[in-house]
Amino acid sequence: MEHETTGRVAPSCLGDSIWRLQVRILSLRHNISRKDNLLKFDSPSPKLKSRLSWTPKPYIIPPDMVLVVDTREKKGHALCTRVKGLTICFDTLPHGDYSIRGFENRFAIELKRSSDFFSYIGAERSIKHKNKKQRIDRTKRKLSRLSKLDFAALVVMVDYNDLFIPSMYNSISPETVRGFLVSVRLKYNVHIFMDTKKENIERFILDHAIKFFNMMRKV
């Protein structure tokens, strides 16, 4: 049995109920008006507009917190705004690219651009040992050190879906990428964050640095 609804054929029973429910939800959320068997979308309500234009609250920077950025990141660091009250210094870090003064061996965030990331998990990650008979996996060694920290994260400046598109510039398969990400999370207990916008990466770094610093200060 078939039902005709607004000019389209919908399956009976469950399918018809789901379709009607979807239209009902849209009607409630977006003020849909129906005319001549067409759905017309009105302008979003002021309340919905305010939700769509969400602005993050300002950071509350602890007065004695100093964010340390590795010297290799000095020219292209991910902090895109001048944050009021934030003190930044550049130094050589033992782990990662971002840390907190006094917690360099407990807190670290490693930043990778898309091109760096594929080198990070590809053949270039291993180097020859000095005896030339053994290769050292630099990535595993780095992840192993990060796993010993109280908090460690890998931030990749890339869209998640782009990681699984075969590239003409490297031979790394999507399954290799998939397996690597799982290993980083489960084997090494390193958090992963991916985004292409510097302001979102900045927010990830500062949110976690501030929270970690406040937690350690209470201990």
C-alpha cells in the first residue's frame, strides 16, 4: 500500500512514520510553511540565529601560567590571536611543540601539518642506526616518550576525511592511516585532535593547558 504526501511516494508503515516525523521536526525547528505541495523555509528565528553565531568565552589565564612553545615552532606556531594575560616563551622542549613552564615533562602537545603527518607515519619515520644494520622507528620512540606523560596530545592540521583520500604524493594507504590513529589512542594513550582552522587548534591547546595547570596547582 502506498501513500501520497506532498507530491512524493513514501513507503507504508515504518518508513511512512519516519518520513512524517522528519517533516514534523523540520516544521518545529525551522518554521516550514507548506503551499502548493512545496516546503518553504522561513528565516531562522532570532534565538536560532544566536545559537548559530556562538562566540567562545574569553580565556581565563592563570596569572602565573607560562605557555612554552618549542623553538622549531617559532615562525609557524598555531596561536593566531593575542590572548589577554597569556605569557608565551620559546624554548627547546623535551617533548612535543607546546607545554607549560614547570610541567615540560608532564604536559605536551605535538603539532603536525598534513605533509608532516604523512612523513610521521610513513617510511621516512625510520632512520638507520649508527651500526647501519638496524633501523630506528623515530615515531614509535617519540610516541613511547609521550605515553609516559600525564597528558599528551597529537594535533593534526588537516580535515579528518582528507586523511583517507589516496594521495598522488605518497604511497600511504587509508588503512595504514586508520591503524595508526587507533594505535596512537589505545597503545600510547595519546589524544588526537584534527582541524584545519588555527583558531580551533589554538582553543584546543589553551583549553587543555589552562585546565591542566589549574589541576596541578590544586594538588
